[in-house]
Amino acid sequence: MNISHIEHIGIAVKDLQTTIPYYEKVLGLKCYNIEEVVDQKVKTAFFKVGETKLELLEPTSEESAVAKFIEKKGEGVHHIAFRVDSIVQALDECESKGVQLIDKTPRKGAEGLTIAFLHPKSTAGVLTEFCEE
């Protein structure tokens, strides 16, 4: 597996419109993309910090994994995403080492990336995402 960099850090929020001003007006970052990922039941907002991005995640349904996360743990860091050369190879390698996969097959994510998640029970409590362009 070849991880090139941290692709993004996902942050669960209740409402993008009330949260975006903090990142823009206080931290001086620029929101460059807002996108809805229908099958994941979230709306996302992206900010660049060097080569890494911050991804705000607002649930669009109470059935969303992000909504359940917020209900259980409150707003905050939801996941960390790593950019990999081959998501299939990364998943196979992790599974062969006993890591529990959430996604055995990659799927479409925000910004046109292919994504897959590892279960936090196998990753020291950190929901981990792999991203491939």
C-alpha cells in the first residue's frame, strides 16, 4: 500500500451554513466546494490547508451515519482520509492483516474520488478512509 498524504480530515457538523463562517472568518480559509453525496446522506463543504483538505459533513437525513455520529458523540472530528494509489490493493492488504472493513468494495465519494472505509474497531478507534483519484 502506498499512502501519499492525508487527503482530508472529515468533521461532522449539524449545519454547514452556521459552521462555514468560523473556517472562513476566523481561520481565514476559503470554502471552495459544497456538494451533496446523496447515497451517503450528507452535504459536504471543503477547505484547503496546504495539500490537505478539511471536509465538513452535514447530515441530510436522520438515517445518515453522520447524523448517528453527531447524536452519539456530538459535532467534531469524524474520520481521517488517506490518499492511496490503489484502493483495492489497500483494502486487500488491510483485510489480509485482520483489519475489519466497512467497505469491501470501493464506492463513489465527494469530489469524484473513489472511497472505502475501515472499521474503527480495527483502527484504534479512528474511522479511516482510503481515497483514490
